[in-house]
Amino acid sequence: MKFILAKKLGMTQVFEPAGKVLPVTLLEAGPMKVTQVRVEERDGYQAVQVGFGTKRRVSKPLAGHLGAAGAMRWLREFRVRDHQYKVGDTIDASVFERGDTVAVSGVSKGRGFAGVVKRHGFAGHPKTHGTKHAHREPGSIGATHPQHVVKGRRMAGHMGAVRVTIKNLKVVEVDPEKHLLALEGAVPGAPGSLVEVRG
């Protein structure tokens, strides 16, 4: 399994040899340091903990855990089938190749408190024919009988700022020297946010 932690830089476009324009998201992918190896006998599962990014200060317990790796901004675990990594190993963008298909997970942009039109795509009420001050209201929210609002009813509320995974994104370009990955299409999150890329 291929994996890497990356920072979203933003979107641009690249041209294929045939002249087709591809919208791509640029990611600063790695380098990551392996900070801990989980084993079946001790932890009950097999995984690799990796650190990415730099930070000025971390707590003393975390500094002791990271050791020579230094202060890392993000720590994440990835499940692995075999023990091919050891503490201190470096993983960079070269694990991916052009043409690979990947899944990308990140925290979507927060939209704050949103109404039903923005949050769920409701049509709203007619602009005319007696509608007054209710153009973007949800309308009826339930029948008389249960005498409570049914669970799952789509209503206004907090929108965004949740973990989102986009699958089947194609790797268009890989630049291990500059630690850059270009993925075709959009990736969740704001520029500067952390994303997980798994192949």
C-alpha cells in the first residue's frame, strides 16, 4: 500500500501532449518520517505512524516520543500488511508514479451555519403568489401524528468542516525533488490544510 501525508497548495492546470487541459490540485507531499511501528503481537494490529511538517515547540512527552525526528506538526497512522518500515525511515513523493489512482482524505472547508437552500439544495418558496418573508425557509418539517420531528430530517445547521474522502483521482505529475504531487481534479480542504493520499 502506498501512502503519504501532504499539504494542499492550490489548483492549477496542465496540458497533455494532445493539447487537452487538465485541472489539477498541487500537493506538497512529504517528506515524512516514520516515528513508530505498530506490530500485531504488542498492539493487536499492524500500522506505521508517520510525522509530517515542522513545528517550533511540542510538549515534553511528545518530544520524547518523536526523539531524533524533531518537532513534527502532524502525526498519522496508516495500516500496513508487512513490516517494511522501521523508525527513522523517510517516505517521500517518489512512492507514487504518474498514472497511479489514489484516494485523498481531508477536512472540508467550514461553511458555518447554513440554511436548507445552501446546505441541502432546497428550492425555496415562490417569489410571488403571497410568499412573504419565507423565500428560503424549509417549509413543513413533519406530519401531525408522531408529534416530534423525525430523525434525519434535513434542516439548517453547521455545514462543512467534516472529513471527506475523494476516490479514483489520477496522479498527473510527480516531482520528488520539490516534493510535489499533481492530482487531476479537486481535493477536499482549504489551501494549507493536511490531506492523506493513499494508493
